[in-house]
Amino acid sequence: MGVGESGAIQLFMTINLVARTKIWQYRRLQSLLKDAHHDCVLFSNEFQRESYFPREKGESFEKWQTRCIYYATVWYFHHLNGTVPLVMISEDEETIKEYGSKTQGVFLTSVKDYLDSFWLHLNTAHDLYDSITQSLREKGSESREKEYPEHLPLSVLETGIKSGKYIQGILNVNKHRAQLEAYVRVQGSTDKNTELNSDILVFGWKPRNRGIHGDVVAVELLPRAEWRGRVTALSENETENGEDPQSQPVPTGRIVGVIQRNWQDYVATFPPKEEIQSQVSNSKKVLVTPWDYRIPKIRISTQQAETLQDQRVIVRIDSWEAASLYPNGHFVRVLGRAGDLETELAAILAENNIQVLPFSEAQMREMPACNPETPWTVDPCEELRRMDLRNTHLVYSIDPKGCEDVDDTLSVRLLNNGNLELGVHIADVTHFVKMNSLTDLEAQARATTYYLADRRFDMLPAVLSADLCSLLGGVDRYAVSVLWELEQSSYKVLHVWYGRTIIRSSYKLFYEAAQALLDGDWTVVEEIPELNSLPKDEREKKLEVLIWSLRSLMDVARHFRALRDQGGALELEGIELNVQLDQQKNITDLVPKQPLEVHETVAECMILANHWVAKKIWETFPHMSLLRQHPPPRKEFFTELIECAQAKGFHIDVSNNKALAKSLDQAVYPSDPVVNKILRFMATRAMSSAMYVSSGVCPQVQCYHYGLALDMYTHFTSPIRRYADILVHRLLIASLTMDKDRLLGGRELHKLAEHLNDRNKAAQRAQKQSVELFQCLYFKDKDPLVDERCVADAVIYSIRENGVLAFVPRYGIKGAVYLKNQEGLVVSVSPDGSCTWMPGTLQRFPDRIRSTCATGSTVFSLFDHITVKILTQPSRSHADRIRMEILKNKPHMSHHQFQDGECSQSAKTDFVKEVIQSAAAVQNMDKVTMADLPQRNEYCQSGPDSLYCLLEQIRELALLDVSGMTKDPSLHPT
């Protein structure tokens, strides 16, 4: 029964009581019990003879519960043979008097006395106690005048949801109009509401009725006459009550109850000193502003308001009564001074509930010895159990420059029968990370490696991620391999082998070097140490073999990509930015990702492996497999894409993925390649999120991957940085040995899949927010009036009531460009194209907006190029953000340089289309069935600790697999 120093014993009686009164607190207690980090155990005291006492006649429930808890404490004291004194905490003075001296060695005290006696110097705990007690005192003394309607009881809500009177969904607040607009994303079937074909708008603070972003709520539809249209005007979190006159009314409702709270720790900032002095009364109540625009101000009680006014702090919501305009909460801890880099990064982690403590000593003791004195070597027993590829296969990796965690390597060789063998070899992490070990539990809790703009937090200890599991060049490593035998001319898959192997990678290539070799540029050999150190004759011989392998690999990848395209696979577009830092971590440049064909080559091989492994594990364990699902997007999310394409005369067919892919391929504007780029970007943002599912819960027909046009898919190729891949490795090995005793059941796997989805979304949000932070830092110290780097070409991709949304290709930035300012002035354009503010009017059309003033009128149309000034807009309480201001209605002078780069990519697109046509001919000739087609997925690798490597990550965040895609509320307020 004993627990560690940081652990706690939770009584079944207490858990049961909380479950009946405060369901969200009950879930927090349950999460503590499940999380191995907290080392908590459950003591079923109601089922223990020595610790259970029946309730006496006339005894209050509270007295009975206190008595049972006391005797459970006494039992545990005797269970430990009286070697450890125990302290029971109670706020009831009568209880302390009654039981305080009843049993020697068992002490009763209040929370305050406990802190004063044992934790006198723990200032944070004392501050937290003071904050909570003061909040509780004030809660009882508040005015009973109602600010909001009372929530309906849960039983009434459940009955209403079943009857169709109420609708259950998740509240999603629009961060651009947080005071006014929120939407309820409907959960489950809406058959009883046939008129409901979109999310439900909740307009205004009162109808939101104390719902907070992320809560599961019950909403009641308003009469159709009270439905409102979407607000399409650009907004910087103002409270204007405007409604787009061109917008069709959408289902509108009001929240009648909260089914499940989504309260968490929030980053917040105290108001300036003058506001504190005006707010604070004798009770020391202060309204703090959360970092997240979507969260309302929180009223807390503290004595430290003036001391903490320049700090980012963590606060927690305790309650939100109908009589209170704001929720009540308490101060938890300080993150640091607002504006400091470390503080802002800590805020990003805290907002996404990411906790990345150093690996514990106990976890590190599980690591194998690996040091100069006792180097790691291959186990002779493993040599007998594994296929040895060290002397038979030319194996190499292709990764970002400086990559440390090499998950995967590749091989291609010619077989004696003339066929080709393609190999994908993935680090055998599960050999070192045993199921339910401390390292495994930690990796499961983290779920993924977290990447920020200037650092990363590994899922596994560095001895594994950067050494023993990393498939580095010239060293022996354990791998799990998939080998395909391909027909020599058609590349049809003839046979597939799965198994554990031993490999020795011959080359650790980086993407640019591999692409240079494929392009015939041999000067890059000087940057490949495995070749550069060889004598000339030997170097040329090995180089010839390597180039043959790379070209064969590219040919195979082109073939499979062409076949996938025929099946409807989508080639989408996302914003991927490389934040370049110097050794002091100062930002030197922001560079959008420049795609190389070798990126797609490696990605295609990873897709092939992921798809075939998914088929293998599902065939063996149809109810116990972890799969990757990407549901079809909702048709209404394509509305803006369709209207935008029509501005250039293109028709976008969204009836299925194949039709969408064909439409996007045809939507090419020869004089401006950016048009197709933006259309693909908008299609990406319309996508649903990919997610992990358990095949025991999700029917096979729902396991389809829309973006990849695959009937089945999983993640297998990155076990160093994704826990899902570790699960899939265990499933694959079990499918080969037919040992399923230690595998997770369908329901258990479903819960774990939900955790992985939650953590992956958090990782992607944190990564995106850190990029935005560094974008702001890049422009913050630059004078936009004199620094040419602050002036750029932008392309209009959306028309709004008071401006446009524009995309800056140079920096991968998108945002609002106002054509009407807060003073009501509109943009006036001079003959040279320069813009100034003058009195006038704006008139919006679907594909353009006209600015009219005394000097004349100017039209801004979709896909027009304009010149903008980029600057950082600081915020005291929230994250800084990028702001763009229009300078000219003409392209910036560097626009043509960008077009030249885009044209080189369009040439590649034409080449791929030729390959597709060729593949179609081969397919018709050989009658290759769709069931034989290996397919494609996102793929990425991490970079070194000091450099943000989004440049090299292949479509993990925003391209084909859009699990992390956060829809811009300015595009889709849902």
C-alpha cells in the first residue's frame, strides 16, 4: 500500500462523494490515479473490514464520512506498524477536538496549521491557501441578483437531448470576436433537428450563459426569426455588434446547461497598477486577463496584485455562479516576467497543458549502458533472432541537416531474378522500451516529442532518441524492417516481408545533398563525410552505387505517388516556416519551406510502410489495432474556396477527394503560380482533423483516410518521437509471433487513442504558437519605416466588410489588412499606388471590395498583389501578433523573384502529371487492383536542439495529414 514521497492515498469513499457532487473534480482525481507520475493509489476503505463503519441512526452524512476517513487513517497507521506518524487534515474544529488525541501517532489539524507547522517556507502553498479561502468567503457573501439564467439540472438536459429539444455539443469561441461569437460543434446525430446542417451560433455574452471554450454544453435553438448571420468584418477583439448583410442566417441558440466543464490551468496577467487600485477593495478582488482571448476575465482574491502586475501567472477557475458576471478563481503560481522569451515559451507550454520535466533517476536506470567504458554492442542472442542486413543491403538515411533522432533508413537493391527490393528500416524502439516500464509510462504520458521554435522536448531519454535507437551512419543498430519485392518494370508488389533486423547505415545524408546528387551536382560529396574521406577511385565507385540507389528510389516513389494520385490522393498546401537562429538564438531570418523532390521521395516510402503495416496488423488483430483515420471534410467548409476559385474562372468539385484533387490540379493561373498555392492552402484549411482510432471501436468503413485516399493507414515510421508508433510496433511484432497476451483491448486502446489525439493536437498548437512568437520577435526590433525586410508583397485571398485577408509568400504570414480604420477613414490610392487614409466608403462584393473617397475609387480584387508593411502589435495580457498595413495597391518589387521560384515548382508538377499518365497505361496493361496500391502520408524529422526544423518536416502539420490543423476563425468562425 505504500506510495512514494510524492504520492497520495485516495479513499474510495471520498472519490465516491466527489463523483456525486462535482463531476469535473472527480475526473481530475481519476486522472491523478491513472497518471503514474503522481504515484497515487486508491484505498477501497468501504470494502475493508477494519476501516468501514456503518452509518449510525441520526448521524449526519458529513459526520459519518469523517469518522470513516479517520478510522481508515488509523488502520493505515497500524498497517505500517506505527513506524510513520500520519496527519489527517480537516477544516471542522469539532472533528479536530474529538479525534485529535484519540490515537497516539495519528494527528488531526487544519490546512493552515498543517502548512504553518510543516511547510512554513513554502510561500506558494501559503498564497494558494489564502487565495482559496478568501474566494470561498466571498462566494457566500455575494449578491443574489442573477446575471445569468440558472443551468438546468443534468437529468433535465439528458431528457431534453434525447427528445431533441436540446442539442449537445462542444463550445468553440471565436478568438477574433470572443465577446460576441461562439459556436457549438454538434456531437452525435441530429436526426431530430432536420433543419440543422451547420454549427449553432451563440451570439452574445448572456446567451453563452457561463459556458467556457471547450465545455460540453446543451443548447436550445432560438426561433428561426431570431437566427443571425455570421459576422465577416475584420476584428481585433472589439465588441462591435455588426452583422454581414450578405450573410445568410445560421442556426442560432442559447446555452441552457453545462454537461461537462473543460476548466484547466490558464495563463493570465494582472492589470496595470492604476487598474488594480481602482478594482481592489478590502476583499482584494482583482480581475485578471487570460492569455487566451477565448477565456473570460477571472476574478481572484489575492494580497499580491501589485507585486505580480508585470508577471505571467497561472490561475484556476473554482466556480461561476449565476449571480457573478465573471468566474471566480485563485492564483496558483508565477511563470515569470511578461515579455521575456522564457516566460512566453512557458506560457505556450502551460496553455497547452504540456509538462516536460527531466527524466527521473528511476527511468534513467532502465537505460542500457552506453559510454566509452562500456560501449553498447549487438547481443549475440539477437543476432540469431534477427535477419542480418549489415553485409547484404546498402542502407542509408535522408534527413534534415544535423538531425539527431534518425527514425528511418532506406534501401534499394536488385535481386537475382531481376526484380527490385525496396526496404524501409525503422528504429526498433520497443526492444529498449518494455511495455509498462517507467520509460514506457513516461513516453505514453508525453505521447510525442514537443517541438518549439528554438528547442525540443523529447519523448524518450537522449541515450535512446539520439544514440541507441537513432539509425546513425557506420554503427550497428536494431531495426524493424519492411521489404517489398517489386516487379522489375511495373513495380507491382509481388511479396512483402516484415521482421526484426540488424542494420548498419552506410550514409547519413541530408535532403539537400541527396537532391544535389540526383541533379548531377557531385560537388556536394565534400559534405558527405562517409565519401569525402575515401580515395578518389573508391569514392567514385561507391558514389556510382549510391546514385543508382537514389535514382531507383525516386523512380519507385514516383510510380507509387502516381498510382495514389489516380485514387484521389490530395496534394495540399500549408505554411511551413523555418526560423533561422544564430548560436546566441537570435533570429536571423524567416524562410518558407522550399520543397525538394527528395522530400516527396522519402515521404512516399514512409507512406508505403505505414499503409502495409496497417493492413498487416488489422488482418491479424481486426479489433485491437491502432489506425489513423481522416474523415471527409464538411462541405460547408469549402464555401470560401469555391467562391475564391470562381474569381479566376475555376470550378472546384468537392463531391469526393478524387474530384477535389482533379479540380485543384486544373486551377492553374499561368501568369501567377501563387493562385494555385493559395487555393491549395484554402483546401487544406477546410480539411477535417486526422486522428488515431481503435479498430475495436471504429468500424472498418470509417477507418478511411480521405487525404491519402487509403482504406487503411497507421503510424509506424517514427517511434522515437511518437508513442502511437511504439504501439503499432508492438502490434506488428505480435502479429508475427501470434502473441497477443499483452496487447491492449479495443476499449482500452480507444481511451489511449483519445489521449494521443489530445497530446498531438497540443503539440501542434504549441509548435504553431512558438513560430508565431518568433515571427513577432523577428519584426519587433525592426523599424518598419526604414527596414526593407518589413515591406513585402502580399496576395489577397479573402474579402471582408472592412478589409481583406492577405498572404505574404516571403514569410509565410497571413493576416488582416484593413481598408477602413477605427476612425472610419478608408484607403485612398494615389496615382503612384501609394495609400493614405481619407473620409469615404467601402462597398463589398463577393470577389472584390471598392474604396470610394473624394479622390476617386479603387477596387481590390481576389488574388491582387499589394505591398504591405509588417510590424509587431504588442499586447500586455496576450501574445504579441503580426499586423499588416497596406502601403501600395501594387506588387512589391520582389514579387517577380518569388514567381520565378514558383515556376520551377510548376515544371515539376507537369513532370509528375506525365508520370501519372504513364502509370495509368501500365496499370491498365497489368490490371493492377487498387488493393495492391501502397500509399502516402506525412513525414517529418526533428532537427538539432538549437534550430527549428519546420523547413524539413514533410506535411506533418499542415499538408496531407491535418491532425493539427486549427481552422482560422476569421475564415470559419466554427
